[in-house]
Amino acid sequence: MGWKLNPADLDRVVAELVERDWLVTAEGKTYRRPQEKSLAVSSGTDWLEVRGGVEFEGQTVPLPKLLAAIRRGATAVRLDDGTYGLLPREWLEKFTVLTELGEVEGDAIRFRLAQAALLDALLRERGEENAATLAANRNAWSAFGGAKPASPADGFVGELRGYQREGLGWLLGLRALGLGGCLADDMGLGKTVQVLALLASRQEADAGPVLVVAPRSLVFNWEAEAARFVPGLRVRPHHGPNRAREPGEFGGADLFLTTYGTLRQDVELLTRVPFDLVVLDESQAIKNADTTTAKCARALRARHRLAMTGTPVENRIQDLFSQFQFLNPGLFGGGDMPGCMAANTSPTADAAAIGRALRPLILRRTKAAVVKELPPKTEQTLFCELGDEQRREYDRLRDFYRQQMTGEGTTGQMEVLEALLRLRQVACHAGLVSPVGEAIPSAKLDLLLEELETLREEGRKALVFSQFTSLLRKVEVEVRNRGMGYCYLDGSTRDRGEVVREFQEEPGIGVFLISLKAGGVGLNLTAADTVFLLDPWWNPAAEAQAIDRVHRIGQGQPVFAYRLIARDTVEEKVLALQARKRELAEAVVGAENGFAATLTAADLRFLLG
């Protein structure tokens, strides 16, 4: 008498019988059951090796061979004596991720030393905590996670707040360990200043050049901040027609500033330059590993790498993959995203373990976390560069007024007002001056929309002020097209109270567009923590009143006010003129106070120069 067995059940029945110590021969094959399982980690100068295996009644099969069989879908592996060892599938499947991150070399899986924290986290997730090699690394990692605050070097001008000194200590610790990291502090907490403090420290060591890659709208902010905080730093832009064309031209400065667009255009040149440090500002630009921008960034040569972003990253493991491939090449092995991190899979224990392993390489502080360190109000100037078409329109108008205003005496009040007004308008948007300018992109509007998108991701609210309601209407169109919830208020708004209530109470409304004249006083808008002044050289008293719409009793958050300035326009020149001609503190308020009559021809040549 015999039994009939469905072929589909053969593997399951064989496994059960072998586990019960039966001697099983099926289809001419004799099967053995797995016995001892082992796993160990060893280290070399710059590598780690995972070795292990499974014993089948005196015959041991190494871990890489077993994992390869599992990936093929096999249920058994052929042994040296011709018999077959049943694979302990449940145990082996815990370690398939190791072959995704490491490289198989013979009977071992080899990892880079920089992957130690990653390997440690994955093994601990599997209950494998007895590796002394990784325990030592874990202790060193814990010590790094608690990096002590550092004071900036002598070349740094200014003071760092407490959390910024902690950030500098963290940056210096990363450099000492040879690891790249992501500075992910909230917008407005001074990420640029912390990195400049790092550059002041490395400047003393006379290291090689530094390259900062940033959105075009931020390049001039880097230039201005570097001049302010590290005046001894030799800074050179690398964009536009006059940029370097040969690797040897990168020896004449300490800091080179470029854009993501220029990086793509000049990748062949930039990859030939051995940079000491490469910094990616707004590094979410490379979150998609398959884009040209991400590939160009990874191709750069650098001893040390940093990323900066104000976008929350700790729960976005997929977005981190590409950024960390740039920061620490080879961190994830051959380059493909591990299956446990894939965006089309649900969160796994491995993904969580990888996130924990990366956490020491990400420094993120929110405003709420450092509120005691912050002043009640922080004000900052954001520079933008006019595009080619907008620049031509501005220069054309500037040249016209240059010709109109000559001589050394005072100039008529109305002529002065018209010249300054029109130049300010075209610096904001060429369409404010001429119908021809409607189709010309506005650098200032592009910068504002970038900042508003960041705030929307963070769930924060902002006020946007302008003297020009026609400019606010253009902003309104763009905000609406991007699906942002908003409110609008100018002199024609009837029910101001209802509009304010809607902004204060509705979580889906994150932007409030306000005419400076109509909304500078009488509003309590504490739901917002950020203010943008689109034409900021307007009366400083009016600016202060606008900022006070959020900076007032009842405001529980730090307030951040940003003045948007078009570079190389009358706006920037007025900032410089304010320092030496305090009458401008009264600004140009219509024809009040006769201010325009106090401007001399020399002042006007400076403003229009």
C-alpha cells in the first residue's frame, strides 16, 4: 500500500519529514536537515566582512551560496557528497538585504567601513548583537551623536547661537570621521551661517577649493553671507558667461558658487576638479536618483560632502536614498535602492532600521525645538538675480532715466519719484511697467514661490506684502495655479474681519496676500510665522508695521521676516545708500516730507548706475 502525493506539496512534505529525522529520498535525491547556523563580523583597514553559514550534518555551506539559492527560489542546496541540504528559509530571508548592500567576495559579504552603522542597525534588527567589531563602532557612533558644541575660528565674524554651535560641532565631527551628512534645520535657523563657520575652520588648514551648488535664487545669498561672516574667504561665482573653463582656474579662490543648471552644463569640467568639500544647498533637488542632476552631483570629486535642506527628511526614506548616495558613495552598495526602501513597498522593519542608522548623519532642528535660543524676530534679506529678458527691460528703463537726469543740482521731485517708482516696479515684474513685460518671467516671483512651497510642505503660514496691488494679483494667479489656499486683502476688501478669521482658523489656507497700505495696520495674524516683503525698500516704518501683524502679543512662534531684493537694481543700491544717507529712513512715501527733493544728482547717478 502506498500514498499518492501532489507534486506541488513535495517540498513542504520533504521539509517536515526531514525535520522529524526521517531519511528522505525523493526523485533520486537524499535530503539533509539544517543544524547549526552561524554569523560573524570581522574587519580590515577599510572594510567589514560578514561570514556565516549553515551546517548540514557535518557539511557547512557559506552564507553567500545559501542566499543565492534563496534568490533563485530553491528550497535546497547541493552538498559536496551529492546530497541536498534543506534551506532554513525563514532564517536566511532575514539576511537577503545584506547582499543588496554589500559585495559578495568568495565565502563572505564585504562592506565599506562607512557602512558600519548601517550593518550594525540591520543585524541588531535581527537579534544579532554579539558582534564585538560592530559594538566598538556603535560606541563611537553614540559618541559622535552627542558631538560637543564648537566655537567658530578667528576668521568668522559674528556670534553663533547655542544650537548653531552644536551644529558646527556636528559638522566638524563629520569631517573628522570622513562622513557626509545632511543639515536639515528649519528654514530660517541659519544653515548657511553654520556651514560658513565650518569653512572658516577649514580655511585655516589651507585645504582645497569648496564648491557650493544651489538654486540660482540662492547664489547671491551665499555671496552676501560669506562676505558678512567670513570676509577673508575668497569667493568666486561659477555661472554665467565669464565662468571658469579649465580645471586650473579653480585655484584662485576658496569658495566657488554655482547653480544646478550650470552643474549639468559643466559636469565634464567640474568632475575634473578635486574639491575639498562639495555642498548641495536645497539638496532635495537630487532626491530622484535617476535624474541628470543627481547623476552629475554624484560624479563630483570631493574629500567631504554636505547637503542642506529645510524640508523634513526623517520620515522620507526614499527621498534620502539619492542624497546619501551623493553624501557617502557606496553607502547602499552597488547603487540600486534596497528593496526594503523602495517607494512602492509598505514600510518595513529594515527601512526603519536604515532610518535609525542614518539618523546621526542628519541634523534637524525645528523652530519649536530651539525657540528659547531664538530672538523674538529674525529679519533676513533674500537676493535674486534678474533673468536675461527682465534684465534687458530694467537696463533699458534705467538708461532712459540716466539721460533724463543729468547735472549736479537737485532734481525735480516728480521726476525723481517717477524714476524710482518705475525702476522698482520693473525689478519686481516687468509687466508692472509695460504690457510687453507680461510674458517676461519675474525672478522675484520665482523666488517667492519657491519659499511658499517650502512653507506649505512644513504646514506653516505666511503673509506676503506689497505696495503694488498689481503685483499681488500676479502672485495670486500663480498661488492659485499651484493649488495653494490663500486669502487676499487690499483697499477694496469689504469684510476684512471675515477674511482675517478665515486665514487664522482654516488650516488649508497658508498664504495671505496683503496690500501694504491696506493691511499694514489693524490686523492680528498670529497664525502665520513668516512675512515676505516684496518691495522692501519702502518706508521702514511701514515695513515694521507689516511685520508686527504677526509679531505681536499672542504669537507663540518665532517670527521670520524676509525682504526680497533684486540684485544689481535700484533696490540693492538703496540698501547701500541707507547706510550713508539716513534721510532714506523716511523712504519715498508719495511726495511726503519733500524727501525726493533732498536727493542730489550724485545720489541719483549712484541709484541709476
